[in-house]
Amino acid sequence: MVVGAGYVSNGQSTGLFGGRLPFTLHCRRHDAEGLQPAAASRKIDYPRPDGVLSFDRLSSVHLANVGHREDQPCHLRLADPTLPVRDNLPRYAEPAQRYCPAGVYEIVAGPAGERLQINGQNCLHCKSCDIKDPAGNIHWTAPEGGGGPRYPNM
């Protein structure tokens, strides 16, 4: 049996130091600062889901048993609703569409032009949007009434 480095590290942390390591690993920059402009990045061509090993996003969200009350306000807010289309779309091709694992954010075209649509009912509460948004424009708050994913087998 091969023991991974994580198991050894956790064993040392717990066994030798009683869970109190004498050091802490720090990241010197915020995660959003590592985002590269779309022009500097290669477009990823993902294969279509085959329904056996890979599945589409919304089917996977359905399996997470996400539930939000119909009448509750959206727990995802934009500080500046014009910023995603004005700044993030031309520079980063609006990254929220890709870093959100549940497809909560999407750019939609309407009569007034393009806008960022928030599908809060799909939210898995991972807070990726709060961490990765390059402008810090998306504000995640806990939803009312304990909505979100329900994991009955955990």
C-alpha cells in the first residue's frame, strides 16, 4: 500500500505536534490576483459529457440536492451590476461563468445588451465567486432558512 504525502503530513501534525504545528503556510497574494486575461490564455476545449464518466453541470447540481425557497431573496449580490459586462467580459471573458462549479453565473443577451445573470437557485455555497472574482464585485452571504445543498448520506 502506498501512503500519500498528505497522510504522512497529517500524521506528523497530529502525532508529533498534537495538532499544533509551529508554523503556518501563508499565501502572499489573493487568489483573484492570479487570474490572467483571456487573451493570454488558451481556450480549453472540454469534451461533451458522456453520461457515464462525465456529466453536465446541471445534472451534477441536481445530484447535490440543492434547495432554496422560491420566495427568498438571492444571497449573491453584485456591488456594481455593470462591472461584469463593462470590465470582466472584455478582459477575462467573464470568469464567473467558468470558475463557478454550478453554473450560477452566465452572460445573457437581452434587448438592452449583454448582462450577467445570477441563477442563485443552483448555488452550492462553495464561495468560489467570493474568492475568485477579480474585482471583488460579487458578495456571497448565507441564505435565509438554511437553503443550499442537502447531503442526506453524510
